[in-house]
Amino acid sequence: MKSDTHMTTTTAIIGGGAAGCFAAINLKRMMPDNDITVYESGKKLLAKVAVTGGGRCNLTNSFEDVRSMDEVYPRGARLMKRLLKEFSHKDAYRWFERNGVRLVTQDDRCVFPKSQDAMEIVSLLTRLMSESGVRTRTSCRAVSIKRDGCSGSGGRQERRFRIDFADGGTAYADNVVVTTGGCQRRGSLSMLDSMELDMAEPVPSLFSICLPGDDIRELSGTVVDNVTVGICGTKLHASGALLITHWGMSGPAILRLSSYAARMLSENGYKARLTVNWMGGMKESEVAEFISDLAAGNMQKQTASVYPECLNSRLWRNILLNNGLKPEQRWAEMGRKGLNKIVAALTNSTYTMDGKNRFKEEFVTCGGVALGNINPATLECRKHEGLYFAGEVLDVDAVTGGFNLQAAWTMGYVVAQSIAGKGAVAQP
């Protein structure tokens, strides 16, 4: 839809994703007279929400297993800890259920609609915007946001902004909320050039890894439920399920590690030595005791035929061969040196990463508008009154599990609350 040639609105929201739409709905509830327009550069609103969680929409997490915000928000943990006090995962859960969406919490703490259909969330948010009178404009790409010399509504010249769009249209607003999502390159934020803000270089932060030439790729489709992966020479590590793919490795453990190491891997051209503890959280001493017992009970059997239950026979054989061990050798012939090599292989197998692979349809980045630009209590720009930011356009990102969408709901709500100008608002 072509943007209006000259349009005036109280609040312009640039970006029709989760954070932008949630901000619009809640601001309209808090301030029914606030004239709100959401501008989306794509053809559809909430396009990313429609595919998240494999099309099921992992919209939040129970946070039951989260010991520290740093575990789930590699960048922006302090900010999220503060903002979640204003609108928490429990608030998000109640908000969606009160608006007619039945939710379920899985064993892994991820929260989904009971319908397992992301379109239920998309339909709800679009319907609520329509019913409340929020205007939406799609295919409207903002190319610049700047201060305008004209007086704003109510005579508030200092809160007047001009937004220019790629199709030649222009909008004027008292408040501008930028919710354009993660940006793949710095140029994606060129609309903010005139605002002279500090930016953190955007880089991918959710991806699987490539292991070119490694024969483990022949085991594509193999899943190990609980491993610990890390990067040699660093303290970075992550745990969870690991999926072997035809290009390398993926799965929750790898995706979480990619988030923790996003900047470091980008700086190194996505080349690194990866370590894998195939025995999950077991320490080397515990694995040594386990292997000793395994050998003692199977002395006359081949090593290839007896292996930890967490592995399958093909992966076990691959691990043995890649560490110079003979699968046909009997346990009785291994000796102490051979057993130690098995322990080392199980707890510290190494692989050479050379490249990354985008994760499905989703693309999460770190970087964007640096957090020093904003008031952490309101998400308003320190330099420009009336300019707000929410969602991944900020240098905030999360690991998989519903944490990125929770950040979107939380920040969208806080921005709405801030614009409404209330010291206290009704319970969400």
C-alpha cells in the first residue's frame, strides 16, 4: 500500500513486526485518542512471527531454567532484567490467554499456542490493531527520519518528526517508534543517519556451523540429545541437543554457542576450532570411571559393539576412527592408554569450523542501535525526545527458546507505557 503523500499522525511506528504491533495495540488501549500508524516495509505484517518456531510460534519461555539473564540474552541482559520487571514472561502469558489464545508449556520450557499454529498469533495481533483503530501501511519503506521545523500537534515543536518513504510519501509525527527488527548490515539503519546515534555493527547471531571436508557430515540426521560444545581458546560453551547435518552441525547447542560467540566468530571470518563433549555435563573423571566400568564388563567384545547409550553405533565408530582407535579391537586389548584416548575423544573431540549456515527462515542479528543511546527505563532516545526503539533494532538479542519474542513483547509494552506518560498503568 502506497504511503500517503503527506500524513500526520500522533505516533508513527516504523516496522510491523512483533515489537511494533504489540506497542501499537497496547498504546491504543492506554491512550484511545492517540492516532497510531504502523508502517511496514514488507508486503505483510508480522512475517517473521509467522515462521518462528517452525511455524508454531515459540512466543515466550517459562524462564524456569534461567539462572542468569546473561545465559539467554548475550547482549542486553542488564536492560532485559530491568524491563522484564515491567512486563514479564508471566505477563505475556496472561496477555495472550486473556485475548483468547490457549498456551502450552513444553518440557523444554518453551511456550507455544495450543493450536501449534503461528498464524493464530498473527491473526490475533492484526485483528486487535484493526478493531482498535490502529492504521497500518505495508510496502512502505522508511528511508529517513529527521527532526522537522514545523510545529507538532498540540504546538509541541520539539516533538515533531518527518519520515520520508521510498515511494515518495511523507509522514509527520509527534512520536516515532523504530521497530524494524534485526539488520543484516549497517546500511539497514541509514534512515537514522541524521539522528547521529552510536551504532553497534550488525552481525549474525543465530546460525549453524559448516565443517567442510569432515566425514562426520556423512552422519547427517544424527541427533545427540545432550552435549556441551565450546570454542577452543575461549571460555564460551553451550549445552543442549546437537544435530549433525550434511554441511556440519546445528541444533540448540550449536545455535546457542553461535549467539554467545557471534562477534568473535564474525571477526575471525567464521573460522574456529570447535570442541564437543559428547557426554553432556559429565566431567572427564566421571567419563573415565564410566569407560573403565564399560571395559571391565565387556572385555572380550569389540569396542565398536559396546558404547554409551547417548550415542548411536555409526557416531561411536566415527569417534573411534577419528581418534586413531580401531573399532574391531577388543576392550581387553585397549590398555590404559587406549581407554584414556576414548575418554578424551568423548569429552573433547575437536572439529574445524569454516563458515556458517543461516538457520532456517529465521535470521537474528546482534548489533544495531547501541544501548547507550536510550533511557533504559523508557526506551526513549536520550538525544531526541519522542524517538523510541524496541526489539532487535537495538543491540539486544537472545538464544533460541522464545526469548527474542519475549524481548519484543516486553519492549513493545514498555514503549507504549512510556508514550502514554503514566507513572503507573493498569495490569497488562
